[in-house]
Amino acid sequence: MHIVVAGNIGSGKSTLTAMLAKHYGWEARFEAVADNPYLEDYYRDLHRWSFNLEVYFLKERFRDLIDIAKADHTIIQDRSIFEGVYVFMQNNKAMGHLSDRDYETFMELFEQMMTVVRVPDLMIYLRASVAHLVGNIQKRGRDYEQQMQLEYLENLNRRYDDFIKNKYKGRVMIIEKDPLDFQHNPKDFAQIVDRIDRTLFGLFSMP
């Protein structure tokens, strides 16, 4: 199986991905953040580096999809190629950070890639308010994220909701993140596990 944890910056994707991988014995695949050669440049100059960053992410995510398709075990992935395109790429285009020429080239490349891959078996979407996202971003303290504009996060949240509701064709489980602390509260994590068990395996927890 192929499971994806989706969500905005600071929503807790990586944490939940790691916890679910440990709980179920799945292999975890994480986004290339620390080794990304464009990320810091991108946050310093979005207009100059948007196309480079998006192509890099597209390449990495497509490579993951090819590997996942060949795997004989369950893999859980931190963010999907689909949200990378329909949320982040579309947002950069709307903000004027990509030319029409670059955008068309990117989308044609993505559409070609989609002819040889399939959607995940389940997408777990962590839906969080901007205030919640900002709090998490400040806690983890990545220098290049600290100057992130609230408007940027708000735009991404709107695009995530539109993506989940109108663009994505696969099976989705929406988790409202704000009231949960699944990293520190075992009951919150158990609640998520119960939902996954019911969705994927038809199981339910005993009273």
C-alpha cells in the first residue's frame, strides 16, 4: 500500500508520518528538506527561485512514486506529488513567481508523469488553522521559515481545501489538527490509528 500524509507547512506531517510508520511497521519516506539545494534561496527570493524549487520537488516526488510502485511492502510518504503541484505550484503561479512559459512547461511535465503512476491508497490530510501552523513553525525554529508571511500560509490553506474538495480523486481522511496533540497525547494518536484501521482494514477498537 501507499499512504500519504498531506498538509500545510507546520501541520505535523513529518511527525505523524514517523509515528504511523513505527506503529504499523511501514517504511517512511520524507521530503528532502535538509538536503534541498534551493529551499533557502527560495525563501530569500521567491520570484527568482520558484521554478527551480518546484522542478526539484517534482523530480524527487516522482522518483519516490516509481520506487513505491515497485515496493512489496507498505510505504507512508510525507507530502505527495499532487499537493506539490495543485497547492504549492499553483500558489507560486498565482503570486506571480512563475512565468506562463515556465508554468506550462512544468504542468506538461507533470501530466506526462501522471500517465505512469497511480494515486495513493489513502491520503491523510492534516487540516490546521494559520495560528496553529505559525506556532509549530516558530517552535521548530528553521531560520528560512521564520520570515514566512501570514498571507502565504493563508493562501496555501485555501488551496489545500480546494485541492482536497475539488481536485484530488483518491481516498482522503481529513484530520482536524488544532484540537489534537498526537505527539504527546496517546489518546489523540490512538484516535487517528482507530480511523486508519477502520478505513484501510475494516477494524474497530474494542470498548
